[in-house]
Amino acid sequence: MGKIVVVGLGPGSMEQMTPRALKAIEEAQVVAGYTTYIKLIEPLLKDKEVIGTGMMQEVDRCKLAVKTASEGKDTAMVSSGDSGVYGMAGLILEIAETYPEETRPKVEIIAGLSAVNAAASVLGAPLMHDFAVISLSDRLTEWDLICKRLDCAAQADFVIALYNPKSKTRVKHIEEAREIMLRYKAPSTPVGIVKNASRPGEEKILSTLENFTKEDIDMFSMVIIGNSKTYIKDNWMITPRGYHV
């Protein structure tokens, strides 16, 4: 039987892929992934079989990739960012476990640079202390539970990074998240927004908790909300680690 390698591509540009990720794609006979991510690595796909599907077809895509590997073809499943952070690593492992041992393909997980790290580097150093990462998408998680997580993270004074902050059909969640933050964080708390981190059209916006939802925010944006010590200076967003300078 073959093996399936779950590869984190990084935030977007091929230059930010790890050598290990690049090698795994080069060695694969089959490459599977969301069509948008497949396009990011088209130069690497010559003479390879490609399994590309659209948004909200993750289960079908992963089932087909595992099946292909179980039939003897070395397969790479690609995800943007890190494959274990809102990526396909967990789903691939869950599906592989449904196969009997004699036909179960070997699974390997290869880390990638997460979008939150790429966005943080654009902003400066907002993640220098404890932080929480929360997705505002309620497609797979109930909104009430997301609100509970936002509330608890804000109470604990975490720096909070928001994935999937706003879409064309989900426009009010970011406003509700802001209201939850304002229960525990000052209106002047720094907020950084990065659009298209490490991709063409990269944009950096510095704002405050009181005003950040007035900015243009979409699904290609990462929002990072500071803690009580975070500050902005010289166009950098900085969360002190606690060193005496």
C-alpha cells in the first residue's frame, strides 16, 4: 500500500514552504487539496495525478485521498498554513482509522507556517505572550460555543487571533465578538488586521478594539486583538514578554 502525507503549504507563497513539505510534494504520485491551494503549487504538479475539490467538500476529498493511498499510490494532501491548524490532518487520521490494518495507508503529518504566524510577523510581535486562536466560522462549531470561548479568552487577558473573521454571508459575528471583547478589554486595546499575509496584495492595518470593525475585513484577513499590555509604537504592534529593558 502507499502512504498519505498531509502537507502544510504555509500562508501562500512557495518561498515560505518548508524544504520537507516541498520534498513530500515532489515525491508524491498524487496530490489532493482544495482547488485554491492546488493553484498555489501548480508548478510542482507536472505529471502528477491531481484530486482537487471545492470548498465544503473536505470529507469527500479526504476519503478519496486515503482510498488512493490505500490502493498503493503515494499521496500528498495539501492544506494552507499548518495542516494541523484548521487543516486536513485530523480528518485524514480519522478516515484512515476506519480502514482495516492490512489496507490502512501510513499517514505522515508535515508542519507548515501557520497564517497566524505570518500575520504576526507583518504586525511586529503581537504574540510574544500567551495567546488564543479562535475561528469565527460556525459551519462546524455552534456559535454559542464560539462565544463562550471568546468570553473565556477575553477574561483571561489572552492575546486573541481570529481566523475566518467575516464572510459575505456571515457579517455580524465579528461585531458580536467585538462586544464580547469589550466586556473585559479596554476600547483602546490595539488590534492588528492583516489581509493576504505573505500573498500578493498583502495589507496591514492597525486599529483599536473600539474601531477595528469599521475596517474592510474578509475571509482573507487575520485579526489579532492585543492583551492589556499590548501597545503600538512606530507602526509595530508589540506584546511585551515581561523582560526588563
